[in-house]
Amino acid sequence: MTATFILGGARSGKSARAQALAEAAGAARVYIATAEALDEEMEARIARHKADRGAGWRTVETPLELVPALEDAAAPVVLVDCLTLWLSNLMHHGRDVEAETHALCACLGQYRGEVILVSNEVGLGLVPETPLGRAFRDAQGRLNQQVAAACEVVEFVAAGLPLRLKG
């Protein structure tokens, strides 16, 4: 098992990097999507991502139940995109983020194939104005730290260029 964690800002190229790594790793691939198409703009984003992936992918959409989806994936290569939306969904639904994070990290240690996870690095900008924004930023930072510790490889992507941080 190898777990790779790809971090970056919005439109940094992190999803493209993760997809390229997954496609290089094997032919049988599962894409676990955490986004929900709640408006037309998000529908268009999701459609664009699906078109970019092309053939050779099985897609599992799960805004909340990431760990069960990962456990059920049973594929040599799994790409999870993205942990930031998953976290937002968890917080919106009042789920226990710490417990969910712990379960994800434990699952990563047991998965038998390649797992590639994508997440946003949100702590590089301004301090959010609202308490909810600050709580989200802090939760994202904690989630990213724990997932990075559980992964063998960690990369930060900026301007489409990956920088290896670990592994």
C-alpha cells in the first residue's frame, strides 16, 4: 500500500497531478468524488472533471461516507478528490470531524493498493472574517496534518508544479 497526499491552493493543478499519478499507477482505477452538484456551476465543474478523466475510471460519489467508500473500492488505484469538500460536508452535517479523520487515517494504513488523496491548503491566506470560516480553516489544517502523517508521500502543488514534501 502506498498513500500519496497532494496539497495545493485553488486551481493549483493538484487534481491534474493526482490524476496523472493514478493513471501512471494502474489501469483499474476508482475515483471517489466528495463534491455535490448543488448548483449549475458545480454541475459544470463535476462534468468537466469527468470529461478530463475519460475512460478507465469507475466513479463513486460520496459526500460524507468516505471511509466506507474507500473500504469498498477494492481497486489497485483509488483517487479521492477532495478532502476539503468532504470536510465541509462533515461540518455542514454536524459530524464528528475528529472521529472521521481518525477513521480515514486508520483506513489508509490498511488499504492494499495505491491511494491518492487531494486537499486544499487553506491556511496560507488571510485569517477568515467569520467564526465559521476560522473553524473551517483550523479543521482543514488539522485534517491535512493528520492525513500527511498517515501518508508515505506528500506533495504540494503550486502553479502546476509539484514539490515533494515527504517520501
